[in-house]
Amino acid sequence: RFIFLVVLRLAHAQYEYLGYPPGYPDPEQEQYTPPVLASDTPRIQLRLAGQKRKHNEGRVEVYYNGTWGTVCDDDFTIHGAQVVCKELGYQEAVSWVPSSKYGKGEGPIWFDNLQCTGKERTLALCPSNGIGVSDCKHTEDVGVVCSDRRIPGFKFVNTLPNHVENLDIHVEDVRIRAILSSYRKRIPVTEGYVEVKDGGKWKQICNAEWNEFNSRVICGMFGFPGERRFNARVYKMFARRRKPTYWDFSVNCTGTEAHLSSCKLGQILARKSNDTCAGGMPVVVSCVPGRAFAPAPMTGYRKAFRQEQPLVRLRGGAIVGEGRVEVMKNGEWGTICDDHWNLLSATVVCRELGFGSAKEALSGGQLGQGMGPVHMNEVKCSGFEKSVTECPFNKEALGCSHEEDAGVRCNVPAMGFEQRLRLRGGRNPFEGRVEVLVEKNGSLVWGTVCSEGWGTMEAMVVCRQLGLGFASSAFQETWYWPGEVSADGVAMSGVRCSGTEMSLSHCLHHGPHLSCPRGGGRNSAGVSCSETAPDLVLNPQVVEQTTYMEDRPMFMLQCAYEENCLASNSDQTPANAYRRLLRFSSQIHNNGQSDFKPKAAKHLWVWHECHRHYHSMEVFTTYDLFSLNGTKVAEGHKASFCLEDSECDEGIEKKYECANFGEQGITVGCWDTYRHDIDCQWVDITDVKPGDYIFQIVINPNYEVPESDYTNNITKCRCRYDGHRVWMYSCHNDGSLSSETEMMFPGLLNNQVTHR
């Protein structure tokens, strides 16, 4: 019972302010005090508005003299953004953006040539041309990006004599507080009071003007796709027993907002004998979680994340709930062009996939570029569609390239997974020895992870669980990282992950009977994480177009023989006899967000005398020929003797070149071509009988180098060999076609090839 309470306490931290880890002193925080303004200071209100924005960013709009207007970007600086963000209750400004990035506003341009120092208590005190004096157009409307963190104690203050309708809501924090005991035990919390933090105190909201649209917004904020009915009678009884403290305002949402801060304030509630909710009760919401987040005690949570919706998927994201949006059309996966892409459409995608509302609508291929067609352009969702495929869109994707692929970051339920894992001893928060929280003798203790078999997939799960992006390295020794001495003991061993898990505890691992021959301490598992990762994708059409057959005499294959690029029985072949080779070109693109570099450092590359080149990875790609029932009949492999930029997209410069012992790698937006006429770029089919086969290429087969997406590392083709000629057809990357189309490839339905 004690353990359970501790676990619950950890899980409930999702609704409390999460600062530094326990034991660290809390940073000093500015406490909000309402500004005291001179009587002659112009009274204004601010709000953030516009397209493609989150609740803490947008076009700066000013309410003055009964009208909403905007601010011109002339002479605007980060100091002006600082004043705006502070006035709106955010701790600081992150950046500002000119030229109506959040769309053109309407009404007067109230401020032009603002000269703020950053210390002003209101934007109206910054020197300017004077209120309403401007030579700007709305194409010059300025926007700001504020930090997520609110000023503790911030209280919405209406400084105008008359109440301004439809002001944005600014509160310190929002939470769902579980009230009924049956819901307190659940993770995530899906039902309870909606509470806002106002003036440092948690307050309930009166349900007098509450509606289902408001509930929909609250559920979306906390990672839930929808809301449901609840038993109001029980909550009425509870409200009678314990007197609530009500917030002064009602809330007016349309149901499409991504966050409560984007809703408008409703009426100020009239106070009646210290009761601001006569005849009513506190607002309660009950949310429906996506299937991957079904509530359960944390100790019983064992599900890896699985996509629920076959028409839409996310690819290339570091954590659950983010990625490039891909849609299925005519049996083929394709992307969405980012023209008009906004939070409304992104939220439809997120809810469709079992998440909450969208935190961000990403444009410009920020989460890597897709392959294949661009299926949708100029998507315009209302926000209430069941699927993004139901939204109006332009079927012509003319001029749209994968550089404009749309992506999303969704709100996901706070499962508390990040509380059960930590990195220690690293030089920065992105690296260190992996330490896990486990139950031992009736209490929770920290320990290390056995590094036996520890690799990239396991490191990926650790980085995802901590919200640190992708793994950049997995370490089997961590003697250079002093962790917590009290956590030296091995707490988890035998860890094997598929890479899709949300928590290390969901991976296969030994139970209470640990097995770790080398022990923990200096031999514990470690990771370093990175916000970005490369993504290698082969061009299937090039394979199809360049395939041919060549008979080559053995005396011309001596170097290839030394590098094991021929069939195992080739050592019996006389020097003047021929080997039959299936040859083709490979064009390998890096569509990710960072350069692909070999795992081994330069001083560890191996010199091959015969071919006179360095190998930076011993096995970079594998080539296999299978019968239709999945039996391997021939194989080949290619060492990365020269990873370099053969060609690049327009505007991108080549960075890697192998000549003169140069650096090896593939730049983002470039590709490395292994031409059909170089050694080992083949499969030895001397002993293969004529017939129909499946040809498969796997890039980075041992997962030696971390990538953002391994599902597209496999290319499959149908292959016909009649004894004299060879054809390749239906070449495609794994995961690019519908499962029905994949059925054309019997015996090879798995999309992961495991090499350990």
C-alpha cells in the first residue's frame, strides 16, 4: 500500500508545478504584483491572436478606445516582446516575429516605432509615435512568442473602466483534480473538478454557464480526444459537504481551441452572500482517453504504443504524439502540404489518433521530409471533423514539395513515466548514466540498468521517456559519468526494446531475478540524447531502373572475394570461371533533421588495402533475395567504404567527401549514390534457379546509427529471373503502401528486420 501511494504521488505530480528534480533548490521566481499606473497612462488590454499559433504566441492585439487593433513591426525589439509577455502573465519573451507571420489583423494600428526598454509595466508606457499614429499596413503586424511558464500569482486584471467582452483568459495554471476515490487511483486522471490557479490559489469554476464545448477544450488540453457524461449527483453531494472556492469568471469556448488560454472570458459572476455559484456546483469534466492511454494503476501498465487509425499516421517524431502527418490514399501513404496548415487542422489529426488537441501545427518539413506523393494541400478543417480526410482541401498539390510537409505536436496524457527514470553524471541534461526507480523490499529505490545487450533501440526509449528527443548514442560503459552512489546497484537487466515503447518498463526485461555478469556501477547502461536525428531512405525507382545481370570472371573479383561480397561457395570457383551478379544502383537520401555520420570515430576506420579505401561501417546495407515463401536464396552486403554527398537538393552544399581521408557522412537534403558498377554493389546469384523472387535492401540493418524512423529503411521489389535476364518491378519502401498491397509480398510481411 505504501508503494502504491508513492507511485500515485509521483503520477499526480502531472498536475502540480514541476520544477527542478527533488533535492534542488527551487529557482527564485518573480511574484506578480498588479501594475500601479499613473492616472494619465492610456488604459489598454492585450491579447494574442492569429493563425498557426499556440496559446502563448500570436499576433499582438491591443484594445484601446473601444476597438481592437494591432502593433507595427517597425523598430520593434525583443524588449517590446518582453513587455507584452509580462503584461499577459508570462515569465518572459522567447522571440518576436515581423511581417504578419500570424496573419493580418484588422482595425487601427495602435502602436508604431515602439522603443521599449523591457522594464515598462504596460506597452502603453513605451515611447512610440503616439497611440494611433502610424504609416504601417497590416502586412507589418508584429507577433510574439512567450515562454510557457506563467508568472506565479498572476491575476487577470481588467484595467479598463468598462468591461471588455471576449478577452483572452490568463491564469497561472489549469488542472483536473480527481475527487472521487475511484478516479484518484487512476493514471492518467480523466475525471474531476476543473480548477484554475488564480493569485496563487486553486479555484473551481461555477458550472452556471459551462457547456460541452468548454469540456472538449479542457479534455484536449490534457491529451484526451473527447469528453463523456458523468454522475452529477455524486459531485453535488461532495460540493455540499465541502464548500468550493469559486473563480470570478465564466468561460466561453467554441470547442475548437487548443488551450483554455485561447478561449474568451465569459461574464463576471455576481457575488451573492459570498457564494459565486448560486444553485450551481463546481465544473466537472470526464474525458475519454485514447486506447493507448487507458487508465490503469501504473504498476499494471504494460502496453506499447500502437497506432489506432489506418487512414492517418505520424512519422519522424521523437516522442509519442508528434510527427509528420501522413495520410492513406489509393493504397499509398503520402504527406500533407503545409499551405494554410493551422492548429484547427492539426487538432483534428491529433484527436483522430487518440491524443488531445494540438500544441503546435508544424510546417516546412520540420519533422523530416516524407517520400512518395503529396496527397492533400490547403487543408481547411473546422475542428469538429472525425478525420482530417473529411476536411475540405485542394486536390491539386501543384508546386508542393516535401520541403513543405506538415507536422503536428499533440497534447498527450501525463502518465508520469518521466518520474521513474533519470540521467546522472553527464555534462549536460541530455546525457548520463541511466537510473531507474524500482520497488525493492517494499520501498521505491533508484538503481542502474545492466548494459548487457544495451543498444540504440533501448536508448531511444530512454530519451523518449524523458522527453529529450532521439538517442544519439547508447553506451555499455559509464565509468566516466559518476552517478548517484546510492544507485550503483543493478535494478533492471535483460532489457530488449522494439523502439516504440513509451517507457523502459514496457520493454522486455528480466523480472525480480536479475542477471548481469559485469554488474552495475561503471558498467551500467548510458545514453546521450539529441533533439534531432537523421533519416535514411532509399529511392526505390533507381533500383528498378538500374537493375541488370553481369557474368564476371573470378580473376576480376579478388578484392570483392576478400571483402566477403560473393557467395560462400565462391572459393571453389577457378580464376577463369564466371560468377553471375545481380547488379543495381542504390541512391540513399537523408530526409531527417540532422546529418548521418558513421558510428565509429575516424581513428577507428579500417583500411582495406585491396580496394584502397577506409570502411567507416562494416555493414551499411544488406541485399537479400528471397523465395516467395520467405526463404533466403542469396545475399550480399555493402560496407560503407565511402559515405559522402553525391548530390544535394537545390540550395544545399555538399559537406562530406571521402577523397584524401575526408570526413564521411550524408548531409540533410543530400543523397549518396552507390553506382551499379562498383564492387560489392550486387548479389551473387550464380547458384539461383530461374523463377520469381523478392529482393530486399536494408539500410543501417544493425541500427548502429540512430535514426528518427527505421520503418522506411527497408526496400522490397518483385524480381523475375529467367536464367538469361532479370527484371525488378513494384519496388517500394516498407510502410509506404497499404497492408493489402503488401500482401503481394508473401512471407515478408514484417516491417522490422532484427539484427542483434
